Amino acid sequence: MFKKVIVVGIVFVLLASLATAATTAAGQDDPATPMIHVDPASALRDTPVQIVLVGFEPGVEVTLQARATDSLGVGWESWATFVADESGSVDVSAQAPTAGSYTGVDGMGLFWSMTAANYTVPFSWDTLDPLVIHLFARVAGETVARAEIERLYVAQDVTRVEVREAGLYGTLFLPPGDGPFPALLVLGGSEGGLGENQAALLASHGYAALALAYFGYEDLPPELAEIPLEYCATALDWLRAHDAVDAGRIGIMGGSKGAELALLLAVRHSDVRAVVATAPASAVFQGLNSDMMTRPTSSWSEGGAPLPFVPFPMTLEVYQAMQTDDGLMQFLPVYEAALDDEAAVAEAAIPVEQIAGAILLVSGGDDVMSASERMADQIVARREANGQTTLHLNYPAAGHMIGVPYTPAMNTDRAIAVQGGAVFGGTPEANAAASADAWPRILAFLDENLR
């Protein structure tokens, strides 16, 4: 009886061991089963992702397709065909596709090269919800593997606070923890309204970030004309006084007209330690009011009076130069003509040599929305004449739309809306490459000057 119990026990142990081994094997990848590995599968939207295909026949052609739907319900997709290596694998970050929506070795090519059929405006994501990208691996037209990638627009535990006090309209994003944190005032451009995505991402990188609307939102001025600098000064004061903010580590980030505003504010607030100005202006320019042709005025005001500004010389010659052959508008000709008015430029020049903090400028050499490259060079020269250094990231083939990387770049060169169209310059590929290079350098610059 005793021996029988022992035998039964041994059999039970063997069966249990075999079951455990089978379970373990089932939890591992079958080398003969095609799979898509994504690392990381969920990460902040500015984080590069490694995509590796395994389990394919060596030498087989594999087409990898990416699909996503933007916040307007528009479907976007990209694709790339690869040849599996001798181990039956494809490393997207190390191999160039034989065909696809992008060329060359580019681990994030599937992300920025997404397109939307018959769509004429840039990718839209006006929510802080994660963006889900669906991947499909196909062999001979048959889907053999699937995966999902989650792109986070804000990190977990970042706190979002609506700001509706002291006359301000904005949203504050705070990193997890008690602080105090270095802080950034984040300014949009001529689109107006309140854009939160960039501030949310900056908070995900450890900054208290205040996205501030300054026109075209609720009770604020409806147009970009004579915006009081005092309003933004109030925002800076509010940031400094916040319990979670280190008042000694304040920076400002702005793009296009927001870059012009950022530089103006840094001149007037010597405690600003860092300024990031993308597509900057070297002077104050005319406002964008609806009656700008008959009532030209400044973009900004101070003490109740408009700041001196460079007017837009809307002559017939300039107007004709602004129109492209396909009926779109490019604003570079009017900026170039305006900058040739030396007296007006001298009077309206932003005295950037008075900025105490560090400055990072980002410009595209093919920007046809404004003369950002020329004006960035003017800023650098003016500060150099005063013995100051300025970091200028210039991308010769890029246009106006340089920003956070790894989002679809289609229509960042030109866009057609119901009201008309505009040309921003560059190409989707060049704009994507510029963003991929500039953004980590922007973060490094902020870390160096605000941490």
C-alpha cells in the first residue's frame, strides 16, 4: 500500500511538472508563429518605439501597416514592406523598407508618414486621451499578426487644473509629487484658443506647465491685436506664487506669434531663466485683426498703448507674390517686404540683448509662413553684438511646422481649409525629421537651464 502511494505520488508530480512545462511553453513565443513585438507598447507620444517582427519565413516579404483615427474621426494609415532576414525577423529601426509610405531606415517612419485619403489639413488630436495605433503584419495579402501601440499625451498622475482666476484663461499641468517644480508658461500662435497638449507633455517631463490662452477664447479678445502684455505678466506672477512652483526656475515656450510674445515677456521679466522660441520674430509685427488693411495696429499693447510695430506692406506686388500657383497663400513675401522697412524694424525691434536667461531658437530654412530663419539670425546677431550666445537650431529643408515628433506630418507643409489654404513650407519628411531632432534638444535645453 505504501509503495502504491509513492508510485501515485510520483506520477502526480510528473504530471504536474509536465503541465507546468506546457503552461510555460504556451506563455512563450512560438518561433514559428508570426508576431509583432513593440517596445514600449505604451509610452509618451515623444518616445521612440522599437518594432520587431518575428516568426516569419526567411526571405518572405512582410507588409507592416499602421492605422489610427484622429479626434475628428478621420482615418490615417501608413505602410512599409520588408524582407525578413535569415532568422525570419524584421527590425523596423534597423531595416529600410523595399516600398512604403516612407523610405530609408527610420524606426518611427510608420508614425510620421501616416496619411489620410483626400484630406487637406494636419492631423488633429484635441484631447488628452491616449492615441491608439493599430499594427497589422501581412504576408501575401493575409493578416498574420496584429499589435497595438498606445501613445500617451499626458503621463499617469499628472494633475490638470483649470485656471479661471485673476482674469486668466489657462490650464495648469502639475507633475506627480509635492514639488516645488520648475515651471513653464506655454504660448500658442496665431491659431488662438487654448491648446493643452504641449503643456501636458511638458508636465509629463517634470515641469509645472501653464497653457495660456491670450486671444480667441471665451471672454478674451477675439483677434490677435493689441493684446495687453500685462495679461501675460499676470500669468507669470500667478505661476511664481503657486505653491507647487519654484519661483526661481521659470521659463517660457512659444511658437510663431507665441514666440514673438515669449521674447517680449522675457525682455520685461529678468527672472525668466529660459526661452524656447520656435519660428521666432525679431521685431513686433502688425496685428491680425479683421480690418488690418484699413486699421493696421500692433499685435501687442502695454500701458494701454499699442507697441511700435512693423506694418505689412500689402502692395499689389506683394499680394501677388503671396499667392501660389494652386491658389494657396504664403506669408513669407509680406514678411520679407516688411523687414526691408529698416526704420520700422529699428523702432519695433525686440531688444533681445536685455533678456537675462538662455534662449533657444528653432527655425526652418524653407519656412514660407514667416521669415523665421532670417529673423532668428537677426536675434543671434543682435545678442552676439552684446557678447551673448544664443542657441539656434536651423533646419534648411523644414518649414514652419516644427514641433513634437512622431505624429503624422502630412499637410504640415500646406493645408487647405474651408476658409482657404496656407503654405507652411518644407516637406512632411523634412518637417518630421526636424521635429525628431529638435524636440529632445529642447528638453535637454530646459533641463540644463531650469533643473
